[in-house]
Amino acid sequence: MRIAIVSDTHKSMSSIRKVCEKIERENPDLILHLGDVMEDADVMEAILGREVRRVPGNCDYAYGMNHALFIQVEKIGIYAVHGHEQGVKRSLRPLAGEAAGKGAKIALYGHTHVAREEDLGGVHLLNPGSAALPKNGQEKSMAFLKIRGKEFSFDIVPL
């Protein structure tokens, strides 16, 4: 299974179009939007003609909406959040602990606008970076996650 992961599109139509072009070329099985701005997932759905699963970010008004997704793909648990509630700008340990507590081997997050991948406490953490407003001199980016059985790999791709 292949999953497209995008975060922090911040209403940038040019970035949303680039993300959709990559998704159309790669044709993943699932698409996740990790917030900021969550309504951009609606725009992506209109362009792509398919569902975009999402979690709200700190710039989203999502009262009563679940701020995390847990998805079981084959034999891998995936925990997806925006990351502001877990304090990912200070430390990834709270997110890793929360994900492990849910039984996830992978935790996906955004919020920092910095693409990053690392292992912590038995959890593989991935931030796809920002599709619209990257920081630390990085390029605009998104990611693809490939899962086969108990094996997985990530590709952070520039837009």
C-alpha cells in the first residue's frame, strides 16, 4: 500500500495543485492531510475526485473533530496528528509515547514546516515538511509511505 502525506498547505492554491499533480502521477491508495489548513483537503478532494483523510492543525477551527487518526495498514499501526498538541516543536518524545501507547509503529506529524524522519522509542516519526511554507531553507515537500507486510519505507519528495 502507498500513502500520500501532505501538511501545512496554508491555502496556497499553487502548492495544492503541485501536490495533486504528484498524487495523480503516483496514484497512492490513501491520501492524508495533516492540517493547516484542513479545508485544503476539500479542495484536493474536488481536484482529485477521491477522499482525503485529515486531521486539524492549530490554524484550523475543528471543534468536536478528532485531532488524531489511527490507521491499521496491513500489519503496521499509523498514528497521524498535526503535532501542535504534542509539542513537536520542542520534543518528539510526547508524540512517540502517545503513538506507542496506541500501538502505532509510525507517527505522522506536521506543524514544524520542516521535513524530518527519525526513530524514537520504537516509533518511526515522519514529518513530510510543508507543501507551502517550508522552513530552515528546505524546499516545499510532501511524502509517500510504502507498506508491505511488516516492512515500510518513506520518500520525502520536493514539489
